[in-house]
Amino acid sequence: MKKLLLSSIIVIIGITFLGRLSYLQIFSFSPDQVLEDPAIKRVYDYPERGYIYDRNGKLLVGNDPAYDVMVIPREVRELDTLEFCSLLGIDKAKFKKELHKARVYSPRLPSVFVPQLSKEDYARLQEKMRHYRGFYIQKRSLRYYDTKSAANVLGYISEVNDRDLAKNPYYVQGELTGRTGVEKQYEDILRGRKGVQYIQKDRYNRDIGKYKGGIMDTLPEQGLEINITIDKTLQEYGELLMNGKRGGIVALEPSSGEILAMISGPTYDPSLLVGRERSKNYSKLHYDSISKPLFDRSILAEGSPGSPFKTLNALVALQEGVITPNTTVQCYNGFYVGRKKRGCHCGGGLRKLNDGIYKSCNAYFAATFRKIYDKFETTDDGMDVWEKHMKSFGLGQYLGYDLPTGKKGRIPSKEYYDKWYGDNRWSSSYIISNSIGQGEVAATPIQLANMTAAIANRGHYFTPHILKKVDGKDISIPDFVEPKHTTIDKKHFEPVIQGMADVYEKGTARWLQIPDVKIAGKTGTVENYTKIDSVRVQLTDHSVFVAFAPVEDPKIAIAVYIENGYYGSRYAGHIASLMIEKYIKGEITRKDLEKRMLEKTLEKEYAKPYSGKEFKINEYVW
Amino acid sequence: MSGKSVLKRIDWLSVLFYVLLLTIGWVNIYSSTFSESDSSIFDFSTLHGKQLFFILTSFASIVILLALEANFYERFSSVLYIISMVLLLGLFAFGKTIAGATSWYDLGFFNLQPSELAKVATALALAKYLSDIQTDIKRNKDQLYAFLIILIPAILIIPQPDPGSALVFFSLSFVIFREGLPIYYLGIAFFAILIFVTTLMFGTIWITIGIALILILFFLLKKKKFKVPVIPTTIAVVLTILFSLSVDFVFNNVFEQRHRDRFSLWLRLEKDPAKLEQIRKTIGYNTYQSEKAIESGGFWGKGFLEGTRTKGDFVPEQHTDYIFSTVGEEWGFLGTATVVLLFTFLLLRLVYLSERQKTGFARMYGYGVISILLVHYFINIGMVIGVLPTIGIPLPFFSYGGSGLLFFTALLFIFLKLDANRLKEGI
């Protein structure tokens, strides 16, 4: 018994150890990934972020080097504090404070000691730095904007957050990523790929050589430069015109779908979101809940399209054969919905398609709209056909452009009205407002511009897009190159376009003609309401305008949506006209028109609902 | 007696285990202390170079140990014991302090750790005392003397402080048990440890409930004829509960926080993740790092000189007390299992050898050797793999260190010499 005691103890110990070791090394073993191993440090080599140019090769966004003085507290040795402080341009108290702060953070890890030196300071310090052990200069790259415009298009970059980290394993804490706009959309192209070096370190965090002789290390891949379709001059000019106005402008090249300008007012200088003041500026912009400068109205603001939508109703009616260009409608300075009369500003009389468009006759289009529905046995069938035609212009759905945000807008369907009024408890008179672009239809400025481009192209459009070249080479993305055909035959476009051209010749925009350029356009005046203390209050109409030019060989299609700008030709029409002239001619011949737009603001109009007093709308004052 | 005949009669199996352990140990010391700039393995300015020198010295000493007369060890054991006690005493005056423990004499080229010598000497002295014809281990007085032989060096070593080595001397009580000390002494000690640990883990209340349940079960299952000794049982139960209460009291009021932390680390008492993290960074740092290093080795290991945590010196004292974690990281479960098996085989072989001894002295010395090796091996690996609290004690034949290696070698080979000579005895 006693002889066996010691032997059994030895065996039991052996079994216990083997059990514990197999638990550690076999059952709870997780391959000690390089990523999790505290003994391996990854050192990153960041490539420079790609530049962004406009369609003509003008620089929009570049990089600026910034120099941070870094410190590793435990490596700091005795130094001539006085001289060092004067080199850095700080006082001794600050020196002590920063050093203390760094030491509290970590004695072994680098901290920023003085951020963002100027280039001059850097040049002066560079060669003296090696005398100060524990200090060194780290170069960083900041975004530099060669324009004060296009903040909504370009977007900005900021540090990755926990969500980004969870979503994409590429990033580590502290890295930057595109947050909105082009910077976000083309993050992968602009960013390039960082290089990694694996460094073996000891428990004091000191480097003791390359891990496995560096076989896992990678070199950085340069970020690529891109050209975007924006025309820098046009974009900047449009933003000047938007001075003091809220709304969105989108200009497209109809023959390609390229976005020439995408303006949201009010906007901000993109360089506000770079560098030391970034977060302060950001909160300021973020918390401006009245004018919402961070809200990109050009692609996010859904509103009633107003009268420009009449052109589409005309096209649908022509396609369905319910009218011809010569079909007449009598306008009694308005039209009746049941017993209720709705007004019209065309002056009354017998209207055909042509003057129905250029005089923007509500009665004509109400009748036309009814005819579309009367063709079919049920309103449901009429609704389906109408919805199909409208959606073929890219309305009521995402357009598929290459920007990270967007809105669908709305083309109401029979399901929509069934839900709203109850199954089959509505008829064409319930939805008659859609005939003139009020009611339930809604579109964003880019959708209006796209619709205009489709008309300009006589029946097809190209998906609007922002990317033009990558690394100097033209891109070829099938979705952007293939035309999207509308459901309207080509022949039906001419009479409608003639009507739109006559808007300039003799219609609602006749004083906005551009010498030597033939334009087709359509004004829109959109009634709108807000709630003040939960009372529905009407505000000054939105001013809407769509146009393309030249009529025979369209180079530009534009939609302008100015909130509370009153009737269509007033603000929106002016701006559209100026933008077209700027783009096609390169200069403005009508200086008085330009001066008016640059100077007039709508600030007073926007202040009205917040004044707490009764106010008048649609005041005819320049 | 010639050296040649010793070579014929020596137990080569034990020698094989010894050499294997030494080799594996040195390979891992090399890995732990290796740096890219090292030129040659014979560079004595490096730790692995020095260890190689110690290994060669040990081999040389084996020749001397085997050449000496077998009965020299028995005859001079008392003298050796006294010398080593004097050396231990001398530490109080002339000792050199390394890492907080005054355990060394500075001999210039070499730091001598007399506690290592004392282990050999005590094992010899105990064997000699117990094998003396006049000693009867059933007598209380003789039991006391036997324990004194163990206790004196232990008491001298505790204040160095070196609780690990002190524990080694207590392990020599195995020898006394083997030679007839009633086994219930061991049973009581084991029971006390059990109550100590369970009290810390579950508390006195659960201990009491547990005992009550066992008693009830016992009464239900016992044969009717069996008479329960009421008074001794009651006393035993009361004593147990009192002991359990005193454990609570001692743990909370006498122990210092660092001791409490060690125990709570060992028994996984701390459940709060924040505090656990704190313990891992402070008192539990070594254990945590060494467990992690071993775990990261997996089944196959990372390969020789490929252990990133070893290279990064993440485990402190990795070439001495924590050498086993290098085995774990670089050689994986294959390596650790091999080492555990080698120790198990060596110890079992030594048990077998001891039992076949003709003389009491050789047998008891054999048991002494086993006890000393076993307790080192048990406490060291147990600590490194996190099943025992942190007690600084080297792994025999493995850990870096000159005196350690030399005296472990002496410990083993004196026994092998006695074994080789067993047939000659009594002639």
C-alpha cells in the first residue's frame, strides 16, 4: 500500500498535467493570429490619398502635408528646454503640460506633442530634431480643397468609428475614411492600400526586429486620382447664384448622363471640415436645423415637381393616343373638380398642346390627364399604365447614380391610393392634382434634371453619374454607358419640345432668352405648406424650372428648385438661364440679370415662418 | 572498485532520462535567451552559453560522484548536513541578494546557493537517521527528531525569503511515511488542505451543510449493528467547522492582499472582469502570460526559435522558473506532453530502483531524491500552467542556473551510485 502511494501520486500528477495541457493547447487553442499576438506590432505605411479633378482636369481636392511633433516620454533625455521651446514656439509651461499629458497616456507610446506645424516651422526644425531624443516629426497628409464649392459632392473624410471597424476589417482605429459624397463612394480608389510591416516586439513594447524576417510585410499601394464629371466653373458659378437661397440645382449632360453641377443651397466651404477646427465646425453645421447646410438638397430634397411635370403628362397622353397636338381644351380661367373650381393663370381660352405648355394651362392638363384614365375601363388600369410611363423617366425610384445617398421621390400607384382612400374608393378626380405636378407626385432635383435630359434626348437617358476618369483613364461602367429608354415613342417628343421652346419664345420665360442659344424649358410654381404650432400654413410658392439647350443638340439639361422663390421664372428661371449661358457660352452677356441673382436673397422669406407674426406670401417684390 | 564496473552496473535508463531532460532544457533556454546577434553557442557571455558550461561541469562532477566510495555518502552525511546548515546560517551575515532573496554566496565566478546543497545533505542525513538501528519511527521522540532534520533547514530558509525551497524540505516527510509513520498523519494533512481550499471556494456555511449531508447519508446507509463513536465524531465535526471558520478569519485578516490575490487567482475566486483584468496585470501577470504563451503553441507548437511571445520576453523569468512555457509555445502539446512523460517515467523508475535497494539507507535516500524532484516538478509546472499558486521554484534539469543543476545532478547520481553498488553491500 505504502509502496504504491508515491507511484500513484506521480501518475496522478502526470495525468492532471496532461489534462490541463490538453485543455490549454488543444481545446482552448485558437491559432495565435498575427493580428491578436501582443508580441507582434503592425506598422503601417499610408499611401497618399488620390487627388480629385473636375471634368476638365482642374484640381478640386489635393493633399497638404502636415507635420506633427511627436514624443515618446521614456526616451526623452536632458535637453535645453529653453532652446527647444523657442524652436517650437511654445512656452515652458506648455512644454511641461504636454509632456505630462503624454506620459500619463503612455510613457512608451508616441503622443502628439505639437500638432500641425507650418511648413516653415518644419523646415527650421527638421535638422535640429535629432538633438532632442524622444522627439521626432511625423508627417501626415490632410485634405486640401482648391475650391470653396462642391462640399456636398466631394464629401469629407473623418476617423473611422466602431461601425466602420466592424463592417470592414481593413481599417484600424484612428484611420480615416470617406464619410459622404465622392470621398465615400470612391473610398477604395482614392485611399489605395496601406503597406504593413510586422515588427516583433518585447513586453516593453520595444522593437526587436522584423517578424519572420519580414516575409509577411506588404508595400503600400498608391491611391488613384480621379476626375469627376463636375464642371468646376459651372459648379462655383451656380453656388454664387444660390447666395441666400435654399434649394437644389442639378445640371446634366444629356448625351452621357454626366453630372455637370450639383448644387445645394445653403452650402459650406469644404475646408471647414479639415484640420484642427474640424469638429467645432462640424457641430455648427450639424446643429443648424433651420437652413440645414449638411442636407444635400440636390439629391435628397423631395418636392412636388410642379408644372414641369405637365410635359410628361402630355407625352403619356400622346403615347396612349388620347390626344393629338391639335386636340383642344377650353380653359375657363380654371377647371372643375366635381363642383370645386381650381384656378389657372393662362388667361383662358381655347388651348392646344403647344400653348397649353408654354402658357402652362392647368385646365388643359387636367383634361388631358382625365383622358388618359378614361381610355381604360377602370382607374386601376389607367393608373398602372400612367405609373409605368412615369417610372420609365427615372421617377419614383432610385436613379442608380454613384453617390452614397439619394431619395426615391414618389410616383403614386394604385396601391398607394388604395391604402390612402380605401380599396377602389378613389377616381381620377381624386388624383387630378398630379396632372399639374402637385398632389402626390414628388421628385428630387436630380430626378427632374434626368427627366429633362430624357426629353432632350427624345426618349432616353443615361444614368446620371459623377465619376469620369480613374487614374487619367475614362471609365466604362455598362450601367452608365447604356441608354435607358422611356416608354414614349420618339415622334411624340417634338410637339412637346416645341411647346417648351415656346416657353422662351413667347411663354412664361420669354424675358429669359439667351442671345443665339435656343432653349427649351418649363416653369413651375409649387404651392407648399408648413405647420406652425400644428396649424397648416401656406408659404410662398417654390420656384421651379427645368430646361435644356441647345434644343437641337442638347449640351446641358438642368433642373433648378428654389424654395419659396415664388413663381417659376422668377428665381429658378433666372438661375437656369444664367447657368446655361455660362456653360454654353462661357460668359454672361446679361449682366443685369446676373447682378440681380447674385444680390437677391430669400433670407426675409425664410425668416417669415419663424417671426411668430402673421405674414404675407407670394409678395411681388424684387 | 573500478570506474568501469560502475559504468556496467549503473541504471542507464535513468541516465537516459536525465540526459534527455537536460538536452530539451538547454534547447529551450537557448530559445528563451537567444538574440540575433549571438554568434556561437559556446559564447559564455550569453546565458545559454553559460548554461552549456554548467552542463559540462555537471558531467564532470558525475565522474567524481561515481568514483567516490558508495559508503562515503552514508558516512559523511552528518558532516555534510552540519556544513550546509552552517552555510545557511552564514547567509544572514554574508549572503548576496538577488531578486529580493538573500540566498546566494558570491564566489566571484559563480553564485552558490547553499539551499541546493542543503537539499542533498538533508536527504542524506534523514536517510542515515532513519536507517540507524536505534531509530524506531513508531516512537514519538524519534518522529520528532526526524521532523527536526527537515524543519531546521526549512526554518533557516523561510526568512531569505524562499518559501518554495522551504516547501521542498517538507516534502521529505514522504520518506518518513514510507518508513512507517502512520498514514493518517498524511490523511489529516490532506483533509486540512481540502477544507482550506473548499472553504475559500464555497464558504464555511456550505462546508457545514456538506458535512451534515455526509453524516445523514452515512446514518442512512450504515449497517444496523455498526455503532457510531458519538463523541469522537462530534469532536471531529466541531474541529472541522472551527478550522473552516479559522481559515476564513486567517484569509481575511492575517493574509496580506497579495497573498489573497494569489489564492483568488489560483482558485478563480474573482469573477468581476474588471478586477480580474487588474489581477492579470499585477500579481497574475506571470501566470497569465505563461498560460497564454503555452496556449498559443497549440498542438504542434510554433517551432524552434519561432515563439513570438518567447522572443518578445512576454513571460518574465522565462529561462528560469517559467522555462516550461517556452516548451509550450515552441513545441506545443507534443513538447509539453513529452516533458511531463519524461519526468513521470524518471520518477517511477526511481521508485522502482528505491524499492529494490537492499539497505535502508539507500532506499530512504532514494525516496528523498524522489520527494525533492517530485515537489519541484509538481510545483513548477503546476504554477506555469496555472493549476497551482505562484511559488518560485526551478524545474529540475531544465531551468537556467548553475548551482541548481549541479546539485540536482549530485542528488540523482549519488543515488545511482548507491543503486549500482546495492549488490556489493552487506558482503
